[in-house]
Amino acid sequence: MLEWNQKLSVGVESIDLQHRYLLDLINRLSIELEGHDSAYQARLIDELGSYARQHFTAEENFMYKLGYPGLEDHCKIHQDLLEKLHGQIGLYLMDMLDAEEIVKYVSAWAVRHVLTDDKKFGEFATKAKS
Ligand SMILES: [Fe+2]
């Protein structure tokens, strides 16, 4: 189980709330994937992908308004994840990858991304405020 804690805070409340939701969603999916048919599993994975996309857009708009110089690189990182996820969903639909593997991958990616890339714009936002 992934638990949000202060170490994952980027110092921006609205973004932290979205990250908490994302981690909760990942936890819920890890539980619910088990023992369900593939149509439901596919919808759960779709829920994760859709939320990730929405969250990335919100984050990118936040960075844009902030005048964050790393915006372009950050967008590229988001885009790469979405493409990777798209590929994984394709493999899942061809029965070549378990849905659990997708959630595990996104989960590890998300924590790493928050702790590195997201923290960077968080620090920039905190400095800009003071
Ligand atoms: Fe991000």
C-alpha cells in the first residue's frame, strides 16, 4: 500500500491533494484488480490512465502560470509516461501483460516522479511566493 506522507509534499496544496488522490486510486486498483474479469480490469486501468492525464495537464498549467523554466522538460516526462502506459495497455489487451504489472509500474513511477521532478517545481513555487 502506498501511503501519502509529508516527504511526498511538493509544498503546493492543490498539487499535493491530486497526488494523494492518485496514490489512493493506485491502492484501490491494486485491491480491486484481483478476482475481476478483464472488462472491469480494463476499465480500472483506463480510470488510472485518465486520471494521470488529467493530473498531468493540471500540473502543466500550474507550472505554466508559475513561469517555471523546466516546463517543457517536465511535459516531456509526462508524455513519455502516457506513451509507455498506452503501450502497456496494448500488451494487456493482447494478454501479454497483467493489469497488476501496469499498476505496479505506474505506482513506482509516480513516487519517483513526485520525489524528483515534481519537487523541483514545488521548490520553485515556494521561492516565488516568498
Ligand atoms: Fe509531474
